[in-house]
Amino acid sequence: MGMAAAWCLASRGARVLGIDRHQLGHDRGSSHGGSRIVRQAYFERADYVPLLRRADELWREIELASLTRLVHRCGVIYGGPNGSAVLAGVKASAQAYGIALERLTVAQASSRFSALEGCLERVDEFVLEPNAGFVRPERAILAMAENAQWRGAHMRPGVRVDSWRARDGIIEVNAGGCTEVTQSLILTQGAWVGEFIAEAQSMVTNTRQVMAWVTPRTPTLCDEHSLPAFFIERESGVPIYGVPTATDQPGPLGVKIGFHGGGQPCHPDALDRTVTSEEREAFARALERAVPGAAGSVSAAAVCMYSSTPDDHFVVDRVSTQARVFSAFGMGGHGFKFAPVIGSALADLALVGRTSLPIGFLRKNRFARG
């Protein structure tokens, strides 16, 4: 979100300094793993759809500016039982905003996408969103960084922010032994946000999440031309999601899978990044049941974090009433697809103190007591 804000601000001619405690394109937070699903029929809440539509436009702008393909529109298929809240939410958002969907029986889905044949989960219906797909997160961050720097932004990677304070309308940021002075500050520290915004400590829970890559026994069933990205509810636990293989795949090869939710609470500086054999086996078993044609051996695995609010929705709001200090946090496993539009909203706030983008439902006052 911070890099997207830097890109948007630099695109508007603002003077920008971006500070990150890690190197650009790092894997210490929640913006790595080679792929992130993008979709618009949003089961989490229909209010996100206008933001997603604007994000889609901005993803295309980033691709054009960087001459880099970032979004693969292979479709996303959702599966669940009758009465599924996920399927109901997908259909409601699609109906409210005219998003194209295809409703498929189990037989139709299995015939069209052979990897789904023999699904053992309790799936009564599949819904395909054909214009959805996935984005390459590391490439997207670097594309935004490079374009922002080409437009004059300055980046200080590998530098830790120690503190900030606002007084008399001026903001001082202490980082790497230097003090920077600015009129506007955007804080997007993700899992570390509680270190810099006291009230965020009670709003955010960080959890350890594991993702894996599987080498399918039948690879031809599992590339992006034969299988969409998928999100399937499971009887025994949290949903499983996956991304098919693609010719430009960075990092580990194979079908990427993960469980959407669960995970043990963690501190970002003490995150256990070792993936156990039991965790690998759990992925293999789950994929065998949900998408049998993609089943195979787990060839690689990695750890990231979800940083979630109590209601699993983002916070995008003003931090200080005394100065132009704004923040975005609590993206909780479904935020990366929104990066360009959240960056645009933060740029609006930093420059003029308001935005026309519909982010009112993401204000922090929804957690106010009393």
C-alpha cells in the first residue's frame, strides 16, 4: 500500500520519500509468494466492488507504464455447499454491480476443468468469475517503485523508522539517524503498524500463514489455460485457495495453494518461518480432496502473515487530527489486489485531506466503544 501511494503521489508531481525497514521486494511481510488472486465479485462485502473496479483500471495503468504483464485473467472459480455464505456473497456482489458470472453444476465444472473431477469436498455448486485471475505481487511492487523513482520519488530501503511526531502542522520522522520534515505522512507498516500507531495495537491481530507449491501429477490440467484460480470451501476446516501454473511463474514452479484463514497469532519479528512436514502433508491431503487433478508432491513452501482487524475489513483513515497523518492497515489476506486504489486514496488524503473514492466504510470509528 505504501509503494502504491508513493507511485500515485509521484505521478501527480508530489515530492515523495519512501522509507522501508526491508529491501524493496522483500518477503518479510504479506506481499510476496509469486501471486495474489484478483477478483471483483467480492463475497467479503459488496462495498469493495467500486474500489476493485478502480483498482483494475490502475493495474492496467501500471502495466502500461512499466511495460510489464502483472495481471493474469485466467478466471476464478468458487465452490461450496448449498447455503454457502461465500457463494451467496459472490452472487450478491455480482448482481448489485453487474459482474459477469457463470453458475456451474459439479458435473459441468468437472467437464470444463478436468482438474476438478472427483472433488471430495461437499460442493453442490461452482461459480466462475471469468474476468478475475491473479497478480504478480513482487513484480507489481518493483514496477511501482521504478516508475515512482523515474518520476522523482526517493526511496530509502533497509532503513527503520524509529519515531514520528506532529506539531504545529509539521511532521518530523526519525529514521536511520536522520530527521525528515514533511507536511504529510502516510503510515503503511502492515504487521508492524502497532509500533507507530498506538490505537492500532487493539485493532490488529497478526497470524502466521503457510503457502505451498505442488508439482501436479498431471501438469497439463493445471496451467492457467486449463484451470482458473480457485477458492473452495472445505468441510473439515478453512477454505483452500489456489493459483494455476503460468509460463512467467517466478520462484517455485507448480500450483500455489494456501488455506484462507486460521493460523497462529504471531509477532512479526518472531515469526517462525520453518514449514513442517505435517504442514506440507496437510496441503497435499487438502488438494487431493478439493482439486484432485492438481494433486501431487509439495515442492516448496513459505510463510507470510495475515494482519487482520476484528471484522476482517481494512482501516484507511486519518491518524492525527492535528496534522496530515494517514494510515492503511489490517489488509488481512485479501488486500493486495486493492493496492493501487488504496494508494490512490492515501495520495488524495495526503495532498488535499479528502478523497472521492468510497472508503467511508473503512474508517476506524467503527471500532469505537460505547
